[in-house]
Amino acid sequence: MPAPGTLSEPGCRWVQGTQPHATQLYQHVPETRWPIVYSPRYNITFMGLEKLHPFDAGKWGKVISFLKGDTDFPSPVVTRVSFQRKAGSRAMQGDTTVGPWDEPGQPLPVSSPSPLGNQSITGCFEQCPAPLPALSLSFFCRMKPGLSEEKLLSDAMLVEAREASEEDLLVVHTRRYLNELKWSFAVATITEIPPVIFLPNFLVQRKVLRPLRTQTGGTIMFLFDRVEGIARATIIDLDAHQGNGHERDFMGDKRVYIMDVYNRHIYPGDLFAKQAIRRKVELEWGTEDDEYLSKVERNVERALREHLPDVVVYNAGTDVLEGDRLGGLSISPGGILKRDELVFRVVRAHQIPILMVTSGGYQKRTARIIADSILNLHDLGLIGPDSPSVSAQSSDLPPLPPAGP
């Protein structure tokens, strides 16, 4: 299955100036609903075939289960630790984020979950029983119950995604391409799961393509034709792969500004599509948190200054996570939480609506990290039914060090 944001079909098209077609994708959303679009049909499960591809095709259901408190998976105890220490006359401060996804043996600035338990604790500690940085004087530990106890969401709070129809898909795809999907061989080639060849196409349509059409219905918004007041958009693509799909779709479209931050050494390496990128940030193998976060923050700010949009579409890929063999970067789980937070803070400071899609991620633990990030954004007031605008300067993240472009 190609990484989200990539292009597997040469006949993709985007026609400007066409009249809107009849569609059932749009619906009135009550104010009581959260701005989270999901359907159980997103998840692909059929006779274990989904396990033959590294992408976790059921991660969306896992994310929602974490947020609804329906899962028995381990929950994080400490979501953020803000600390201060003094070394001689020099004061230092900062923070870190920890959870069950931290590697064994990694020193943490707070005690392990066992002596502290899963209780909500806010306090100041002169001493903590775990290893601390040298010359620590005091730590401010902000803790909360694990997600299994959080129950942030219920089914009644979600917006139900609808399946995209053929007419919806023809906005960006050719009819020839859609006809090819009626052959199991074509779907097996596109999804990179060879055994799909042997399945009757009616099963392929029901078990593979219907979930993908529902994901499309929940994600794609024909903004320029459908939503009043939307005339300019910015795509902030932080998936580890170059987003050549949307880059080819919007090639030459001045209404759409594309910022793409990706590993320059991996698939797809689409030189033609790169012409559509207005702000390109190419990363090296193994790029780590400090460099990555600095470049993301600086370039998001510059992108919004160069092109102030009516909406931002944020492609929040988790294939940047350390250990992802397809992404090839080394961003920690805490670094992903900070990345999402800074993008939301900067965009919201400009009073711009933001649409976040979860995109790539080829490790099982990405569902947990996505849920943690959503919980963190909610805890900071950056998402929710009536989340207020916030200043980009009000973050409790430490200032990022200067770095090159």
C-alpha cells in the first residue's frame, strides 16, 4: 500500500472551475460533536491479509479505542514533565514527554509508574526516587490518568465519515483508473499485497476498497467549491515521504501553497512533483528531534507569512518515528507530540482553521502516539468543540535552538 500522500496512478487529475456535483459527503454537524471524523469502516481486516503489509491498516480504530477508554493497552502515566535546575549561577529550564513507549533503560526525570500509580498528581518535588539530571533542585511534574481512564470521547461525539461515491472519486481520478480497480490484480499491485490477486473482486471491493473509499470520504473536502469563504489553502506535509500525490494534483494551482518536509533519500523521489512545492525541506537519514522541530517550526511560520490561507491541511505522518524502516528518520514519540503541538499553536495563532490527517506510520505503536498527541492537544486547549485561539508564544515547550534551513 503506497504511503499516504503519494501517487500510484498516472491518470490523476484536478479540474479547476468545474461545477460541484451532487454528493452525500457533506452533512450538518451539531455543535455537540467533536471535530474528529471517523468510521469503523476505516479499518481493513480480512483473513489476516492486512498483516502482509507494514502499514497498520487498523490503527484508526485503535486510536479511537484509546480515546474512548475501551482498550486494555498500557496507559501513560506522565505526559509531560516541566523542570528547572540550577548549575552554579546559571538557571536552566525545559521539559520532556514520557510514556510507555520510552525505550527500556532510558533515564527519565521522574519516578517509574509503579511507585506513583495512575493517579492525577500535581506537585513540586525536592527529590524524586528516579535518576535525575545533575544538580537538580526542583521538578514540577504534571501527571494525569492513563488514556484507559481518560474516556475523552464517546461514539455520540464523533462525526461519522461517509463512503465516497464514484462521482466523488472522479473529481481527482480518471474513469479508466476506477475501472481498473474492478480487477483484483490491479488492486493487489497498488496495495502491494500479492495474495489479493486470488480474491474475487466483490470481496476486494467490500474488504479493501470500501474502507479506502470511506477514508477518502472522511478526509477529502472539495473546499473551493463547497465551503463558503475558502479560496486559499496551505498543505503542511510532515509525512516522511514526499507528498507527490497532492503535489501533482495541485501543480500550477496558485490557490494551494504546499510545504513539504521529507526524507530526501526515500520513495518516491518524484522530481516533476517537486515543482509544485513552494517550501521544500529535505531531511537526511536519521534526522533527530532538535533539528527536525526547529526546521518545522521555522518553516511553518515562513509558509504562513508567504501565503496566508483560509485553511491549513496538516498531514501529520508518524512514519518519522525512530525505528520506522520506511521513513528513515529518528524522531522520538515525544518529538511527534511536540511537532503536532507547535503546528497547531502557530496555525491557531493566525486564526486559521486546521484539518489534521494521520497519514503514514509503519509501526504498531503509532496508534498509541497519535492518541497521546490528540489528548495533549485537547489538554492544551488546542482542539475541542470550542477551543479558543491561542498565542504561538504561550507554549510551555522550551525555546528551540537556532539551526540552518
